Amino acid sequence: MQFEPMELEPIKAGQERLSRVFSDEFAFAIPTYQRPYAWEREQAEALLDDIFAALKDAVETKEPVTYFLGSIVLIKQPGSPEAKVVDGQQRLTTLTILLSVLRDLSSLEVGIKRHGYICEEGDPDKGTKSRYRLTLRKRDEEFFRATVQNKGATNVLPVTKGLTDSRLRIVENATLFHDRAKAMTPEARDRLVAFLLQRCYLVVIAVANVDMAHRVFTVLNARGLDLTPADILKADLLDRVAAADEKDYSDSWEAIEEQLGRERFAELFQHIRMIYQREKPRERLEVGFKKFVTDFADHAKFMKDVLQPLGATFAKLLSPPAFATLYGDEATKRLRYLSKLDNNDWLPVALKFFAHTKPSADDAALFMRRLETLAYFLFVTRADINERIRRYANVLTDLVGGDWKGKSIELSKEDKAVFRKDLDGPIYQVTRVRLPLLLRLDAELSSGGATYSHDIVSVEHVLPQTPDPSSQWLKDFPDEAIRDGWTHKLANLMLLTLRKNIQASNWDFPTKKDRYFSESGGISPFVITTQVLGEKTWTPEVLEARQKALLAKLFATWDIAPSTESAAPQ
């Protein structure tokens, strides 16, 4: 089959023989933002076995059997061989290793010819220089050339001791291929080379820009680790960096990513966009980021004034001990409670504040107290995403202006009234709120010294939801309306680390205390539970006093008591 040169449109896909993939039509480069070569021996061996099986089938049937090697996604401009590999570097690298091994096991004359699939020979008459058909990331480029791509390199492979990551994988797979190919006869190796080059195909998908490449890649790859928007933004930034500075920028970028971890690093870019955009995002991150984060246009300013300080601040916010060293225990206590919420919409506000100010311990404590209050207000009142973004955006605007005290971070008189009303309501029925709220309350009752594993903690009723008609409960709570009114309120709730016992839920109060509410040894780790165990009876009067005390504790924690409207602590 003959192929015409590929004329690239915005998206152009074509089925290509390896003889053309490894030709002057393509000069592959692995962008710096890509992850390193990672195929292990098992994956390389599976590829080789599949090729051998297809070759055997072709020989036995004498049919024109072909083998499909998958697809690769490139950023490639029409008429130019330069091709940045967005997806497919593992295949291209592994195939380059295999072709290099087969070249090095050939006779001198044949080996010189086969080297052409590894390296494009320069033509002094045309003023062109020799260049390798595949260039790995800068960190691995020279190693790959020395151990694989140079003529004869795979005949003298280094020992694997001391090698790690991509370099270890390169040598292990080259050794595997060398051992397997060396055991073949020269004729069998020739058949393998011919089959590889003439009967093995890749689908080459070429696009003109990184955004389109990412979209194609995402569609094609439902498995494995996708490129994140942060990877795409890295590519954009490095494209604008002078060649001499590219490694420094890449190293700085990767150092932050390594410190935070890949998922948290990608999350950081969402928070940075929110700091700048301050409204609900309506575009993909890699698109909206470049539009709203105006400092991204200046790569030096972005790295120095945005990514590095915000990345370092995010790392501190994710590590309470490190945060406490800088800002004290009171601010850190609030940070721990914020991290228990079911959303992290508050994080851009904290990032902006701590990255661009140098607060005293007192100011840090006050800021975190106000931020936690706002966050729990939005959490308990079940504000939707639009309302949360609006409220936090107002705080971000205040921070940009350099002043936050007494502004959007503070709850209004109306907010506090709504907050108090919801806290005094049937909180058990607000499913996602009840456990975090009770844990927050219990921590305050224990002076903030308690820590818990949420996955083994349950919220239990003292007065059961459906008491037995013959039980003491109906004698103590004869009025159904009063009983129903107390059932789901804070005062009637407690925390247990035991598995729920459906039968026990209806026991009378004394039996419940002794056989269900008491933990191992009769001691509960929860203050809110030991308070219940200390009561002799459970009546409306007990619940009323308990409700007032628990609410007073929360009101003081968040400065929302009616008497604090004009005199909140500063």
C-alpha cells in the first residue's frame, strides 16, 4: 500500500505503516510536560508477544496479515515534520527500543541501513544536520541516545543497579528485547523487521494546537492517567519560554507538582482561576485559566508571583503542623474544621490571604475564625454552589483591595438569625450536615482537643424515632407534638463508634445507657455522649436545658449569639 504525504487539517487521522512513521515525515518530540517513560517489562513483553503471534499467523497462512499498534496524537503543523507527542510516547519509545536492538544485531551493512529508522541522516549539500526521529524529555534525552539510539548502544547496555524510573524501564526493556532477538536466527530477525515496517500500523492523529490535542486525547483515552488541564497549561507556558530557560521552568513547575501530588496540583489551578475570575466557571479550566488569569501571559511573573507562592501556601494549608508553626494553634484549629466540610470552595480565599499577606498569629486566628464561620453558615444552611461562589467571590474582592475586616467575610445580622434558626432545627434530617456538625460541636466541648475517624462514627438518637407504645418514652413524652419536635434536634443526638443496633434503638433510657451508649470500658471518646451518660432521666426539661447549652457553645464558637451583633470579638 502506498501513502500520499499527509495534508493536515485541524484534525487529520491516517493509518500509517511503521516504515513511514519512522521516516523523514516525522520528527517526534516528547514535550517536557509529559510524564516519563513508564512501560515495565511485562507491558513490553506483551507487545513483543503480540507482534510475534501476528507474524506467525502471517507466515503460516501466507496471507497479508497486518497488526494494529494503536493510535498516537500529535501536535503537528502542515508541511513540517516536527511533531509533539501528546499521546503515544510509550508505544513510540518502546518501538524505537525494539528497532534499535534489531539494528544492533544486524550485519554492519544492514545495520547502517536500519539505523535510518532511528536517525535521519543529515545532508551537507542541503545544509541539514542528522537528527534522531524520537527525542525524549530533556531529562532522559541524552541517556536514551547513549543507551539505545546510538549505533551499537544496545549491545553494551548498562547494569540496572542504581537506575530508577524511566531510565530503569528503558534498560530493562532493551535488555528484554535484546535477549529475545539474539535467540532468533538472522533470517527470523529479518522477517520480524520486515513485518514491523511493512505490516504494522499506527493511526496517526495530527492536530494544530494543544487544546485540540487534549480534547482528542481525552476522547481516545478512557483508561489510565489523562493529561490534566495543568499539563496543558504547562505546555502553553513552556512554549513561550526561551530554550535556555525551559529546563529551569520545567523543574520549578515539577517541584511544586511533586510537593502537592498530581491531583492536588491540578486542584490548585482551579483555585487560582477562582482567585482571578471570582464567578462560577463556564469554560474548561485550560481555556478559562488563560482568559481570566491575566498574569499567565507573562511566564516569569506567573511563576514568581502566582504559582510558586500559591503552591507553597497550598502545601501549608494541606499540612496543619506546618501551618501551625507559622500561624499558631488557634488558626490551625479552624483550618482543621474547615477541612471536614463537604466542599473546598473556601480554599481560594485562604490561599489568597496567606499567600499575599504576612498576618500576625492574632490576625491569622481572626481571619480563620471568620472564614470558618462563613463556611459553616453556608454548609449548615445548605447554600448551593452559586451562592457559595458569590459569597466567597465577595471576600476575594475585598482581599484584592487589601481590606477584609468588617466586610464580606462577616455574617450579617440576617445571616446570623438564619444560622441560629437552622442550628436549632431538626438537624438530624439534614443528612450531610449532621455528622460534621456534631463532630465540630464535640470538638468544641472538648476544648478542640479531640480527633476522630469519621468513617466509624455514627449519629444516634437518644429518644428513639419510633418508641414502643408500652415504653417509658411515651410516659416521659406523652405529647406527640413535643416528642416529634425534639426527636431530630441537637439535644437528642449523640455520637457512637459502635455499629448501629436496630433493636437497641427503642430500649428505655437506663437500658440504652448501660448496654448501647457506653463504649468499651464504659467510657466514650465523645464529650457529647458522656454528657448523655451523665443524665439520670431523659425528659423534655432535660432536652430543653441541653439544647440551650449546646447552642450557646456553637453561638460562641462562631460569634453569632444575638448579644454579639454589635460586639463580636476582634
